[in-house]
Amino acid sequence: MLEVAHLSVQYGRHRAVDDVGLKVGAGEIVVVLGANGAGKSSVLKAVAGLQRPGTGTRVTLGARELVGLPAHAIVEAGLALVPEGRGIFGELTVRENLLLGAFARRARADEDRNRARVLALFPRLAERLEQTARTMSGGEQQMVAIGRALMSAPEFLLLDEPSLGLSPLLCGELFRALKRIRDDGISVLLVEQNAKRSLAIADRGYLIENGRVVGEGRAADLARDPAVQRAYLGGARQG
Amino acid sequence: MLLEVTLSGVTLGGMYALVAMGLTLQYGVARIMNLSYGELLIAAAFAALWFYSGLALSPLLGLLVVPPLAFALSYAIYRILLQPLVRRAKTRDALEVDSILATFGLLFVIQGVMLAAFGGAYYSYSFLSIPLHIAGATVAANRLLALVLAVVIGLGLYLALTRTRLGTAVRAVAVDPVAAQLVAIDVRTASALAFALGGALVAAAGVLVSMFLTFNANLGVVFTLKALVVVIMGGVGNLLGALIAGLVLGLVENYVAVFVDPGLTLAATYAIFLLVLLVRPQGLLGRSSR
């Protein structure tokens, strides 16, 4: 269980996240929905240790308190983040990106098995192991980013807008892959603007507005909620 | 004649390449622009001299002892002097300015100690100065040995950085320090180790250089400048580029010194430097973007 309570993030005077709480249970896919600038990315960054959260914030993974740990130690604790813009090592090859994914000590024992799983999940990567990552298409780079995160043998996989900039076809592929990752026993927390697709695979969801949680519920209920439909599923904005 | 000049140019170029690889580690990975870099080379040369004339020990033994000492010293310098700068720097540019100022001061400290100990006189020692005849050319055995050792060290480092997980992790820090944290790399420790490894490399170069060049306590800055030129010419952060640029520079300097005029050596150095900057501002093997 990953539990976030009273999470706040402050940039100078601007409070980007205010008293956010959320939970991800084992084997769950949880989606955080919100518009641009609602504070979704800040939540993930704070949880992953890339952004210092405000005092009073609690992030627990199992019995372990994560607040205050450096980002590299949080990966060792079993939490992997696929950041906004993917954060892959563009100058390095796909093979090297995956090799580094298993840099964590926790990942060494099952490295071969995890690599086989990643390559089964994304067969495209198997064909392109020697390619320099930055020369790949956006969809392929997203596969590298997710594959690299999976190589660290996480219990929880966090993704920051993974569908951004992908074609509808690739989007479908991506969300199917996330489902398979969950079915392999890895819990998934993703923040998204693509409400329709993400609610379709998620178990539960949270709605964030102006840095605060304004709603939560089962994904199926959220997808039917008229307010959610208006805000996130309405009109021509969603494909 | 041509072969002789080429061989001696390649030897010098090998030294430049080694020195540039070390600076690439310090600047590319640890993000420290170290102006006291060349001083460590001269300090290592003096250490080798002391090994040879003071203790009657081979400089080859010095090569086993001095670089590890330089590693430890550089590690301490990074942790004590530079890490506070890294911690407080808001941007990479701010760190660059701070580190230039701090290491500029360090330059004078190390140089002052060496001047106090050895004065401004030129030193050299005669180790393996046996002429060897290769395909009609005559080369001093010490130069050839220095070249071979530089190749072995440079190649070893290149393989370690490209073929091992730890080496790949070091390169990953150079590519993207934030993403490196996300694969459980402790960026601070990796930076300290890269800085220390750069120090060990330049010390190794210092021992090798001392085997065939005369040197004095003021010469460090020459090597720092050459290293900078080579790193920028090769493409910042690019090990292979540093290797090629180092060899090119060594060859051109020697050709110019022998066939044109020794006084134009430095002019030639900066002429190619400018040429490369004009034609390929990103360096020979550097990338254009970023």
C-alpha cells in the first residue's frame, strides 16, 4: 500500500499542492485526473523525492516513511517514476537505458527475468536494443522510459502523463501495456489528462483542481459522473 | 624524419588525450570547471621525480602509487571544497562560475606550495632514455613507453565507461543528472567519484609526462589550457572526441614545431581550435543541440 497524506508543495509563494491525500493498494491502477497546472506533476515529483514537500507531508510505502529520503533511495524502496517528458538517457542506447534501470540493488537478482518481461511487453525494444534512444519516435521513447522503470523491480510504478503526444493508436497500446503491468503484480499510479482512456483501465480515480483533491471514487463511477464528464470527458477535447 | 616527428607527436597527443579524458570526467560528469587541473599533473610529475631521484624507484612504480593518491586528494577536495558549492548552486551556470572561482584559488595554493618546494627551475630526469630504431626512425624508449601506457590507460577507461554498468551510470549522470536519480544512482557520490577519477587520470598523465619532458612549477596552467582546448574541440562530454582531438593537437604541434617554426606551436594550437569552433561549434564529435 502506498499512502500519501497531507501532501503540500510550495514553489516560492505559490502553493501548487495543498493537503492532498491518496492511496494506491496492491494490484491497483489509480489515476489522478486534472487540468494542466492543477498540481498533478508536483504530487508525483514529491512522492518520488524529486521535489521537497511541505512539512506535515507523509508518504508511506508499506511501513516505510519516504519523506526526506533522496530520490535514489526511494527507487531502492520499490517506487519507480516515469517522469513528464520521459527522462530517458537520450545519448545512450536502449540496451544501456535498460541496464541502468536495473542499477538499483533491489533489481539485480531478477534482472534477466525483468528484461525478458519488458521485451515481451514491448517487442519493438527488442529489435532496437542498439539504437540511441533520442533517435526513436515518441512512442518508442515512452516504451524505453516505462521499460527502464520496470527494470528497477518496483512495487509501485508512477507515470506522469504517459499518453502526452502519442497518437490514438499508440495511446491504446500504452494503456493496454499498463494493464498488463498491473496484472504482473505491479501497482500503478498515473496522472493523466486523457480521462476516457485512463478511467477505462483504472480501478479508482482522484480529481485534482488547483492543488486540492476535489473528488474521488471508483473509476467506473467517475466515468459516469456528469460533473466529471463535463470537466474531463466533454466535447471535442478528448479523443 | 616524418615518422619520427609523427611518433613524437602521437606521444604528446596521447598525453593530451589522457588529460582531456580526465577533464571530461570532472567537467562533464561532476560539472566542475577545474582550473587547478593542470597543477595536479605537475604535482604528480614532481612526485615521480622524487620517486626516481630521491628514492631511486622507477617512475613505473610511481604510476602505481601517485594516481591513487591523486584520487584520494581529489575526492577530498570535491567533498570538502566543492560539494558545498554544488549544494547551494541554483543552476548549472551558477555552479560553473562558483567552481571556476574556487578552483582558481586552488590553482595558486597548489602552485605556491610547489614553488616553495622546488622553485621556478626546470626539472627532468633521465629514465630509459635509450634510442630505439623503428622502421628507420629513432625514438626514445621513454616516449614510446609513455605512449603505450597512455593508450592502455585511455583504452581501459573507455572500456570501463562503455562496457560496465557502473561506467554507464557515470555517463548517465553526465547525460541527465535528474533522470539518473530515478534509476537509483546516487548522483552526489557518482560526481565525487568521477571528479576523483579525473584527478587520478591527470596524475597518471603527469607521471608519464615527467618521463620525457622537462617541467617546472609554473607549467600546470599550460596543461589546463590544452585540456580545455581538447575537450571543447572534441565535443564537451565526449570521450572519443577528446581522444581524437588530443591526438590531432599533439601531431599538429609537433609538425609545426619541426617543419615550420617552434615559435608558432601555440599559434597553431589556437588556429585549429578556432577553425574547429568556426566549422563545428559543438566540437568534432559533439551534438549540435543543447
